[in-house]
Amino acid sequence: MKKKIIKRFLCSLLALSLLLVLTGCGAEKISVHSTGVWEKFVWFFASLIKFLSFGGSMGIGIILLTLIIKTLLFPLMAFQIKSTKKMQIIQPEIKKIQQKYSGKDMESRRLQSEEMQRLYSENGINMYAGCLPILAQMPFLWALFQSISRVEEIHSGRFLWLDLGQYDPYYVLPVLASIFTFISSWLSMKTAPEQNGMTKSMTYVTPVMIFFMAFRIFSGVALYWVVQNIYQAIQTLLISNPFKIEKERQAKIQAERDLEKAKRKALKKALKKK
């Protein structure tokens, strides 16, 4: 579970780093006459934003397109949740393997890794499932960034107090993006049966990273982050409610304790009869 969380964190870090690279890419404006494959995709993406911009508000277009993208990527999210649940089920087996090969030498690590891989394979677990939703969103995030920076109508669009092609002057979106990233990460963390220091630290580190990214990125992109994290938090509550899972987990632990207590009591009575 720890390795999976680390990989998910590294995928998020990679995604954010790639977005930074985008700030220096593709300065030429894109129009309906652009010929490149990527330029055509960006123009198509920008056209979708304009089509969904009811009342001429490009911000509404970005919000609606974000919701559509997240809905289309729902199967990947469901696959990730399913994989996470499988990981939770096999935690006792993972602990046994770790105890069996607790040595720090190369041979112990190799044997532990082989048994882990065998266990994952037998249970149909993909260790990279946590990266799929993040990586699948990247082309759309790139296209959004390029739409705002290279398509004039999107760049000059407005939404409430925001100029979509500029930074949020009041830093409202960076704060909201950070808050909802934290809520989304916290809800995901709550589903884990064990919460180590790495898990908890990333729950707090990632929102800080998002805040500083949103602080210096187009407000249109920051708006996308806010909406997609609100959507993801609601999605987590509906599909894999951590409060319900925690309640069921505690009930199971209590049932096991009660069973163990009943066994001890029965054994004590049996010994007295002798």
C-alpha cells in the first residue's frame, strides 16, 4: 500500500512538472487554419469550451467540459478504487511476506519482491492503477493550458472576477484548489486500513504544491483544478464512502474481539469443569 501511494504521489509530481514545462511551449496563436495534429486537437478542445460557454462565459465552458471529462474518465477511477480495495483485502498476506523476508540483504529483498508480485498477479492487482486517472487527464490539461494561452477567444475570456488568461488577482482559486485537493486526498487516505507517515505527509504536501502551482498559473487552469477536485471528492463519497468503510472496519474489529473474548470465556469454563 505504501509503495502504491508513493507511485501515485510521483505521478502527481510528474504531472505538475510537465505542466510547468508547458509554460514555455507553443507561443504561436492557434486558429481554425492551424495544420499541426496537436494544434488541431487544441482548436477542437477550445471549440468545445466555446460551445459549452452558455451566455458567452468561457468559465462556464471550462467548468462543464471539466465535468464531462471527469465523467468520461469514471471507469478508470472505478478501476483504481477496485484495485485499492483489493490491496486492502490482501494486507494480512503482505504483512506475512514482509515478516518472512524481513532481512535487508539483496536476496531477501529479491524474494520479497517476487512473492509480492506473485500475490498481486493472483489477485488481479495492478500497482500502477493509481497513476491511470492522473495520466489520462494530462492530455486534456495540456489542451486546456494551450487553449488559454494560444486561442485568443479563450485567453481573453472572463468568468466572475477572473480574466481566464491571467492569474487570479485575489488568490481565491489557489486557496480553493488547495482546500479541495486536501479534502479529496484526505477522503482517499481515510479508506486505507493503515495510515503511515508517508501517507499523511503526502496528504498535506500535495495541496501545498497545488497552491503554489495555481498561484502562478492561468486562472482558467486553476478553475479546472478546483472543479475536478470537488467532483473527485463527491465521487469518492458516493463510490467509496470512507466514513462507511471506517464504520464497517471498526465493526469487524469489534466482532473479532468479541469472538476472541467468547473463546477465552468458553475455554475458561471448560478448564473449571475439569
